[in-house]
Amino acid sequence: MTVGAAPTSRSQPLRSRFDAELGAFLDRQDPAWPDGAPRGVFSTLRRFVLTGGKRLRPLFCYWGWRGAGGPDGTPIVVAAAALELFHAFALIHDDIMDGSDLRRGHPSVHRVFADLHARSSWRGDPAAYGRSTALLCGDLCAAWADQMFHECGLDPEQVGRGYRVFATMRTEVIAGQYLDLVSGVGDGSVASALTVVRMKAARYTVTRPLQIGAALAGADPELLAALVAFGDPLGDAFQLRDDVLGVFGDPAVTGKSVLDDLREGKPTVMMALARSGADRTQAARLKALFGNPELDPDGAAELRDIITATGARERIEQMIRVRSEAALTALAAAPVGAEARATLLALVGEAVDRDQ
């Protein structure tokens, strides 16, 4: 696969603008925080939203707008940054459902509040308190995303066009999360895992943000379809890489434990491939280790060895390459300007060739 240079320096100024607008929006919520409501909720959310993150969804939204002929300006930066608040909602809820204690190298939101409960010696179950408080935090982020998007400064007709795609994305993410639950108790097949990848992650990460930006700019159906042809395979490749890093990544870099997905028994494509390629002995060990909540580092190392030995990791890398090449082919044919094409080309590399 040949992609452009990693866009760290190219995209960093835009990331900083997203963060500035997110910070300004949150600062505007501060005076309106209800009297008597604990300030810890607001400060925890502010820290969670502004600390870490690749800002890929806002980037794809912004360049969907630019690719459709929209000019640079504060309104599109604000609208794109609103997707990061929706992403915060999704991450908070996902960590609750997965039982993940770390996110971006820091305690996940439900863990922050569970620890607060325990330190304060309050009545009841700290874990239940943490989960319930985090659910409310996630809901608030979703509401704030809607507010920030609608207050971006574009005219109502533009906002309405973009919001129709935003609403589709929101439904897909929630439906994909449910499919993830179903696949965890279902057949565990490669096909069902790929369906979850497309619904829960691929379209939400790349395709819909691109289309939201393009729709805000008044893109025609041809461009919107071209963005699907580019975004779907790239989003698939992004999530497949995420699943590899969840098992083989360096926690110091990824900010997440390599035990979480294995303890949870997360039904990824890679694990489905491992099961399908395992011999009888390997299959027995997979059954004993995968999804064991008491899995220790030695057990995780054994699982990684089995995944590699069955050829599952190699096959995942091949799937990532195939999908990345499909995205590049679609991008070459997409009716976008030279600057947008060059930046999207670089973003392919950032989405796929990464270690976090």
C-alpha cells in the first residue's frame, strides 16, 4: 500500500482549532451548570473531551466540506468539532459495556466515579454508581453534540442538510453497538464480526463524517456516493487495525490494556479467523482462555501465540491492505479538489498505519 506522508504536521493546526472550539463551547456551558449539581461531573467531562484523541472524525468532516467546495472558516470547524462530543458519548458508553478501566491512558469515566465513591466511603456499590454516573455523562455529551452542531454558525438550511446525515450516523452507531452485543452471544462468525465493524465503526469514523461535511456544503449525490466508496473500506481498515492493536498493541502507546478485549471475549474479526483456523488443541485453549475475566498476562501471551499460529493476524493484515487499496482507488476517482484529495490521502495513512 502506498499512501501519502503521515499528516501530523499538516493536520495539527486544524486539530488545535477543533480543541479551541470544544474548549470554548464547554466554557460556555459552565455558567449554565445547574446550581447544586456536583461540579465533578462537569470537570470530568471537560477533561475527558479535551485530553487525547486523534480527532479523525472532525478531520474527515472538515475535509468532506472542503472537498465539496466549502471554504475554510469557523462555522465548519465548530460543526466538525461537535462530532468529537458525540464520539465522547460513544466512548463512555462503550467503556461501560466492555468493562474497560482505561481510555487514552487514563481511567475511564465510569472508573473515575467508582473510585470517587470508594474513596468517599459512600453507601452502596461503587461500581454501580460509576456505571450510572458515566451513563449520564455520555448522555450529556450526546446532547451537547447536538447543541454545538446546531449553533455552529451555518445557516439553518445547511445545518439541516448535515444533520440528516448526523441522525443517520447516530442510529447506525447505536444499532451497531447492539449488533456487537448480539455477536458476542451468537455464532462468532467472520461475517457477523464484519457487519459489526461496518455498522459500529467504519461509517461512524469515516464515511458519515465525510458526508456530513459534504452535505453541509451542498454536495450533489455523485460526491456523496463517492465518499461512501472511499469511506466504507477505509473505515473497515481503521477498525480492523484497532482490533489488532487491542491485542498486540503497546498499552503505553495505545492507552488501553491488551487484556480488556481478550477478557471480555470481544467478537472481533481476528478472533473469528483464529477460531476458524485453529486445530483441536488450539480450539480448546481458545475456548478456555478467550472471554475468561480472570485472564492473566501469561494467558494473554498464549492467546496471542495462537492467533499468530493460526494465521489470523496475517489474514487481518491482508484484509487491511485490500480495504486500504480499495479506498485509495475510490479516492483517485472521487470528484474532489487537489487539496482535499492530498489531505484525504494522508489521512488514509494515519487511519491505517498507526500504533495507537
